[in-house]
Amino acid sequence: MAEPTVTDGQLERLRRLDTPTVCNALDLIDPDFDLPYFTSQPLRCVYPKLPPMVGFARTASIRAVTPPADRVDAAEVRAAYYEYVAQGAGPTVVVMEDLDGDRAGSGCMWGEVNTAIHQQLGCLGTVTNGSVRDVDDNAPGFQILAGGVVPSRAHTWVVDFGQPVTVRGMEVRDGDLIHADQHGAVRVPSALVDQVLAGADTVTRREQALLASVRSDSFTVAALRKALKASSEIH
């Protein structure tokens, strides 16, 4: 399990940013920033009024269309998975890949019981291409970005945990720092947190300067050209 190198103060500052701003900052400061960093395909944010969640990834994979070959073994794996979620520094975000391909989300891991369990284990929420249910009864404050909402858990079982996963295009390893809100999720390299925070400030100031021109009563295309140049020179 990767040991986080991010302070509580850095986490708090990241929580003040929305996920699009974090993506803009990474685009500005990280030459490696590309689609595998973030959810490039849509997810449903079940609780859009909740603030951004920022935590260290606990990864897992599930299936729901077919039952496990050995139910006793599956129960042992699930118990070990819960122990894994509880280990290490928090807060955590579970990034869970449903392996059922075109039928992903046919059943759900996430509902009243599992949100309560995970919240007690120090988890802030989940990012999954699987589904959710019990929308009105889930643990208060537990955020869910999911592929959809369904009524049944079907045959849901934990296939594996602690291994790399891909959810809606975002590639995640155990211990990665995740920032997520109603727009989706992004993986933030822990070593770049200070640069991301500084980059977010630069991006915000550039946008504010540009919008001041765009929203002006004297707005013209010529003024826009000038504002675009001035905005790009803000550091």
C-alpha cells in the first residue's frame, strides 16, 4: 500500500477546489496530464450538493451478473476487502471497477449497508462504474459517483482488491490521491500537490481576468483578443 505524502493542510486546501479546477491546474503544470488521469466518460453523482471529496484510493473490482463459483471463498474475500479498506492512512475513497463489461452496473455493491460500513472504516465515498441503490437511506455525507441506479444487488461479489483498476477511463492504483465532485474524478500525483494548488490559483486569476472583459458592457471581439493575451501572461 502506497504511503501518502500529503499533509492534512494540503488535503483541506484541495477540498476548497472543484474537480474541473484541479484538472485545469494539472493541465497547466504536469506535462504528463492526459485522459488516464480523470474520468473521461460520464458518471452519475448521486449527491451533487456534497463538497468535493479528497482521499487516498482503495481499489477493488466486482462482478454482479453471475455468482461466484465458491460462495464461502467469496465471503472470505469480502471480509479481507473490508480489512484492506480500513488499513493505512485516510481519509480514503474506494475506486471500484465493475468487470461485467457492457452489463456493468447490473447489480450494485453500494447501498444503505455498505455505505454505513465504509463510512465507519474511514471512507468518504466511492467512484465506480457499477451501480447504487437506497439513495435516500445511504450514510449521510457519503458521496457516490456511479454508473447508475438499480434496485438489486444481483450477484455482486468482490473479485479482487488492492490492484490497479480503471473506472470510466481513469486509471488508479492503491494509495493514489483522488479528487472528486459532481463533475467526476481526477487522480492527483501526491508529489505535485503544492504545484497543483499554485496552478489552481493561476488558473482562477486568469479566468477572472478574462471573464471581467467578457462580461463588460464595452465588450468587443477586439477587447476579447486583448483580454486573451493578457490572461495568458498571468503567472
